[in-house]
Amino acid sequence: MWQRGFLIFTVALGISLAGVPFQAVPSASAQTQPFYQGKTIRVVVGFTPGGFYDRWARLLARYMPKYIPGNPEMIIQNMPGASSVIAANYVYNVAKGDGLTLLVPINSLYLDQMVERKEVQFDVRKFEWIGTQEKAPIMLYFRADAPYKSVADIIKASEPPKCGATGTASTGYLLAKLMEENLKAKLQTVTGYQGGSEVDVAVERGEIVCRGMDIPPHFGREPFDTWHKNGFDRHILQGGPKRDPRLADTPTLFELMDQYKTPDVGRQLTRVILASGDLGRPMVAAPGTSPDRVKTLRDAYAKAMRDPGLIEEAKKGQMDMEHTPGENLQALLKEIMDQPREVIDRVKKILAD
């Protein structure tokens, strides 16, 4: 009996029978404490507040933590400039690959890398792609009081119409280049706007008359709802392979390429550039993020997209939903970037400054 009591006493003191101190064994709760518990995840958005990139980032930041073990806080940091190249450079080169910094960049970010712009200090293939929530085919709108009712009017114009864009990877800039290359319809693109909302304000002021943009936000927020009621804008073309039901009377770029007999190389070029629409409004993690944390973030993203609360908020905000997993996006980026040299050279040619 005394032996048992002595053993209990020595164990309580942390001493073995051999006189060697016991090592403290961590409790089960300490061993299994989730990495994200008590931490904050920062989501860097490459645009100003108010646009759909920002709105989706904020919506996901409210719902993803529910599905991340440890329930971390998620905060948004807007870092606009150069169509999110500034934000991408920051997350790629400055942020740690610890799963605590995410990026919501423009979907056409890969094109700035493909044409080897000097500002690019990242490799899109090394980001960890978490997911996207929608497809984003493009469109071109004009002020209705501008003298352009069709692509034919743009082709015949004595001076190219002035359109606005945020930078050289933006939807507006890319669409203008494709129109000029494939249809001989020239637009004068004014770049440098901090975000899409600023471009729309410039259109309202009459500084410019048009903008190329993604279709979903054009039917999901102001000023467009009011514009459509008042007949302020006119829809000239859309970029998807088939007509969006909301633009049933607007021809697609592919229909126009048939009409104007665009060569096959131009069509292939168009498919590469418009692949950005399949990337939607993606979320990525910094390079070097461990596979287990990437999986945690991808799973949380997917579950958030099925959350009834998020779905209801997206519906109220007229935000389209079509989730694509991060694994699919990663494969798509590899396919896009592994183009034959002749295709890459063609992309460089039409996107050269």
C-alpha cells in the first residue's frame, strides 16, 4: 500500500522512481488547438471599396470563418492600383506564406505576367488558388447619347471613342484590344482609374463615353439599375460564347468575329484572353502556404458558398453565383500560361503599351 502512495507522491512532484524528472505531457486540448484560433486573416483586395471584387471579399470574410477550425477573424484591406498588380506584388513578395494573408486580384492578372510587364513581380502559378464564386463574361456599354449604336459605328468613326479602364489588365483595356485586333473597331482607352466605380462616374460626367466591364455587376448595383430605368446607357457587345439572357439583344464578340471573318489565330487569341471570365473574382493565398492550410481555406470557401445566409445575401445584392474550386483554377492557370510561343507572342503584340 505504501508503495502505491509513494508512487503517486513522486509522480505528483514530477520525479520518476529513478530520480529523473518527468517531462510534462501537453494536454489533449493543447495538442489539438487549431492553428487559426485567436488569429486574424487579412484579405487584400486590389481595388477600391464598393465594386464587386470588394463586395464579394467582404461577404466571404463574414462567412468563411464559420468553417475554419478556430474561427479566426477576417478583415479586408483595400490596396488599389494598376489593376491590382500593386496588391499582387505585395502579397507575393512581402506577405508571409502562413495562410494569414489572402488576395482578391483582378481575374486577368495572368496577362500582365504573360506579356512580361516590368511592373510584375509575381508568378500567378505560385499563388495558391482558393476558389471563385462566379463566371465573369464581359460586355461593352456606351452612354446612350453617344453617336454609337453598334460596332459598325465604331469602325466608321473618324475619332476613336474614349473608354475608361483601371489599367492594362482590366476588362475594358483587354476588350478594346480584342476589338481592334479582330474587328478593326478602335477605342481610345483612358487608364489610371482606381476602380470601376470611378470609371462609371467619369462616364456620368461625360469625360468618357464607354466602359468594358464584367456582365454580373452591370446588373447588380447602382448606378446601373437607375441607368437602365432612365435609358442612360446602351449595350454594344458581350464577350461570352453565348448571349447572356440579360443581354439577349446584344451580339457576342464571337458572333461579330463570324460576321467580320476573323482568322482562326484571332479566335484562339480571344479564347486565351477571355479565359479571365472563367476565373471570376478569385481568392488566392500567398505562395508557400502549407498544403494543409490551403486545404482548410479551400474547404471553408466551398462551405461558405453553400451557406444559406451567404446565398440569401448574394441574392439580395444581385450577385451571381457559380462556384469553382481552387484546384480547378490552379489547373486552368497552368493551361493558360503554357501556351505555344506563337500565341504568347500574339498576346504580347496586341497588349503592348
